[in-house]
Amino acid sequence: MTSAKTNTAFKKAPKFWERRGPTSLLLWPLSKVYDWINKALDLIHELGLGGGKAQRVPIIIVGNIRVGGTGKTPIVIALAERLAAMGWRPGIISRGYGASSLSSPLQVNSDSNPAEVGDEPVLIAKRTQNQFPIWVHPKRVKSIQSLLKDDSSVNVIISDDGLQHRALVRWPAREGGRDIEFVVRDTRAEGNGFLLPAGPLREPATRERDATLMTGSSTSPAHIDEYFLGRRAFTLDTQLGMPYQLIDPSNTQSLEAIADTYLPNKITAVAAIGNPQRFFDDLLKQGIAGKSIGLGDHATYTPAFFSAIHAECILITEKDAVKCSEIQDERIWVVPMTLEIPNALADWLQSILQRPDPNRYTL
């Protein structure tokens, strides 16, 4: 799909993050300072000086070391559904990115306002039809406490992001505990490999993790480097589902029908997610060609924004759709994305979660 100019109010990741050059090398000293600060904070928590204690239920953290989205939310949904099918009772916590300031943890349902609790938690609630308790707050420990107090039947918690949330004390599976840390990695990989601000990484690519979850198209050999050789990794394939009309979800039409009905210059795809190009590439694989507008992650929408788009068919993601409930535009179609958890991953999860509680042996 061809790219269209986007509103300059929405910030994008700088291009120099993808490959090393004069700008990234100039900023590299600041990246070293950022690294030293992080290592100092890590040491404080490793010495037990940061307070906090491990939770009474296992925690599964689905995060990333790269700034911006890498496809975590669909994985959280798929994990919750698979764990429920395996007999577990999952709960979900999130920081609620894009939400207004939260003074206390809030429970999220499909009718919650994305501006108050964040677009991703509302998407999870809608996709799972409120099957799982979902709580949001910047301090994830508070969300966990509220969730378990409200529903004591929950026996495993999935955290949408949180790898860098040091207050969330946990027993990583690699150390004999029941908690699990996933690093989600898409086709953009680690960019130029530098930490912020010279590169896109919040932590070094060598960061420990229990497993790497690869999303997007099959990772090419060029993206497999020494950091991931010999490490546990799972590839998660995604598929686009049946598009439905924003103003009438019962009205559906296939991607094939859209490709046959509209000329490419009459179709515009819009996405405000961590990696909009992935959505556009997936559409192109399904024969949907046209213009594309990529916005910053968590960007909001107005009726005027869509009115300014000269197209007969506008395609958006489900994450975008939760922020468009007040928009009445018959041209907008929502394209869902489905993801399945491989059996090998599910079996490994089960083996870890069934371990004895390490807190029993803590003096």
C-alpha cells in the first residue's frame, strides 16, 4: 500500500533508530548514561532495597524491549483464552496507556471509556466479551491487589507490558519460579541495537527472558543474531479476520469482496498502533492495495479526521475501533486479527505454572 502524509501532531519513531549512522553515533554517549542509570536501578532492586514482594499467584509478563508496540495485546488475548481452555482462571492487568491520570485502579469492561482506561484494555474486554477480569493502573502491583481482592478465583495474572516495571517483583521461571517473562519481537527486530535515545531499545537485546515470541511474518535469517541463538523462542502466526462495518458490526464482508468492489485509489487503510506498516503489509498480502495512513500509537480520532479522507472504503484495526464509537461513518470497516498459541508454547506454559509455589520456601 502507498503511504500518505500523516498529521504531524502524531510523533513517529525516528528513522535513524533502524540503522547506525551519524545521528545515532552522536547520541550514543547519552545511551550509555541511560544504560548506567538502568543498571543502578536494577542493582537496587536486586539487593532488595526497592521494597515489594512476590505475588501469591504466577505472573506472566508480555512485554518488549523496543519502544512502541510489537503486537503484545493480541498475544495477551490469545494467552488468556488458551489458559482458560487449559483450566486456569486468568486475570489481566495493564498500565492503560493513553488513559487519563488514574488515582486508583479501575476495572475495565467492554463499555469502558478508552480515554479513561486506555484503548488496549478496552480492546481486550471487547474481544474476550468480558470473560476475564481486567484492571488498570500505572502501578501494576496496585492493579494486582485490586484484581485479587475483587476475584479470589484468579490463579494466574497476565500483565500487558511491564518488563521494565521494577516494583513488580517476580520469580522468573528460569530461576525455578512460576512467573514467566516474554519478550515480544516483530520483524523490525532491535533496529540499530542502541539504547534510547540513540536507538529504540529500553533494555539491551541481551536482556534475560524466559522466551522470545516472534510476531509478524516469518523472521528472516538476517534477523536471527547471536542474541537469540540457543534461546527459547516461539513464532506466533497471525491472520486477518472478516472485516465488519464500524457502525453496524453485524454487517460483514470479506477482504476478497473489498478488493473486488473498490479500486485501489478508493481504499485507505488507517492504523494508530506500534507498527502500522505491519497492518498495511498484511492487507497487501490479502490483495488490498491503496493508500495508507500510519499514526502514532494510541492516537485519537475525530469525525473531521475521517471526513478529510477521500475514499470509498476506510479500513482500521480493532484497536482503532474502540476509539471510534462516536463516529458515524459508513465507509469505515474494522479488520480483526486472530492469533493462536502453538501447542508447544501451551505445553511449556503448563509445565511452568504447575511448579510448586516458591514462596512456600522463602523464610
